[in-house]
Amino acid sequence: MQKNIFWIYWDFKAQIHTKQKKLMMNDLTKQPSPGIIKAVIGLAHIDDDVFLRIWMACQQLGYIFSDIKSAFRNDPALRGKVFGFVELLTYAGIWAIFCHRIAHLLYVLKIPVLPRILSQLSRLMTGIEIHPGAQIEKGFFIDHGNGVVIGETAEIGQNVLLYHQVTLGGTGQTSGKRHPTLGDNVVVGAGAKILGAVTIGENSRVGAGSIVVKDIPICATVVGNPGLVIKRCGEKTDLQTEKLEYQCAPSSTVDEKSVNDFLA
């Protein structure tokens, strides 16, 4: 019996691992059912998709330990200090993500009002506003933090670093997916604005003050307004070609009038 439960557990963990990326892309219809685990723990009456979201939201509560490690990894001011962990408790970014992990769990449980109240209390305390619906993977850190805004449908991968005054915002009045998706190991500099349902590729860097309204490839460095790719995989790009590609790139996910109003 113990062996059967062991294999059931690891089978479910394997399913969760393959489902996480699909869930981040809102592709729930193609996922295998975790019904066997629901039956074991007596929750067979819960819808599969709801159960998966609740499971993953609970899993996010454990991500706080990875978030703490990310803070020590990304902030030299904490390293080598005897009381570094105590000093970390004064960091607004840590409190903001901790509150968000709880608010997100309440959000996926469809508890009304309370998630928003918690997120607003966190904003008042830290100066960082994260909508409870935002999906944030482990290893997330906001350095300094004041003025950061993360929208409802934003999706953030693992080991992402944001600096102060960053906005992951929407454009126009469209519903559904309207905020950015950041891949793993992305760094976004101070004051950068990433607007609309654009995707920032893994291992990319967005320079301070940049405004990005187009998709960015993996391993790219983006600077300026509008944001242009100046490096790809460590090699410099032809800026004239990048400007031409930017002008010709489709922008169906972005309301250009709203962007122009924002920039005005």
C-alpha cells in the first residue's frame, strides 16, 4: 500500500511539472487529469482545472524560500553579513512577494474582495502593487521596489529580477490576456515599462527607462524608447535593421493609440 501511494505521489508530481508551463500559457484543456490524487485525498468532486490551480497556488507559498535565496543572490548588500537575514526583513520587495503569494492563493480559491484588500494593504506598506491574479514563479526578487506595478494577467518565470519603478502594464480597454509574459532569468531595469500582452524571452535584459511594446527574443538586451534590441546572445545587432524590424513588426496585442497616450 505504501509503495502504491509513493508511485501515485511521484506520478502526480511529474504531471504537475509538465502542466506548469501550460498553465502559464492558459492551455488547460490539453492537460492530463490529476483525478487519481483527488480520489486518494477525498476531493474527487472538485473540477480538475480548479484542483490544479489550487495545488499550484499552495505550491507558491513554498516559493518564498526561493525568493529569499534570490534576494541574497541578487543583492550584494546582503552577502557576508552576520545579520543579513534580519536586514532582509526590512526589504519591501520581500514583504510584497510574501503578501502576493497569500493573496494569489485566495484569488484562485475565488474568495471575493479579500485578495484585493490584502494586495492594497501590501501596496500601502511597500509601495509595490501586484494584482492577486498575477502568476509569479519561484526565485522572484524586486530590488528597492518602490513604484513597481504588476498587472492581473502578467506571467513571470523563474529567477526574475525587477528594479524600482518597473511597470508590467496593459494597454487599452481589452479584456483577457493584456499584460506581459516574462521568461525565466529576465532582468528589468529601473523605470522600464513593458506594456501589453508581449513576451520577453528567457535570459533577456531590459535596460533602465526602456519602453517595450513588442515581443523580445531570448537572450536579448533591450534599451531605449521604443525598446530596441542592441544585443542578441552577446553579439551586437545592427540598429538600423532593428528599427526597420520594429516598424514592420505586428502589434495586434497592443493598442497603439493607448501607448501613444501613455507616452505623451
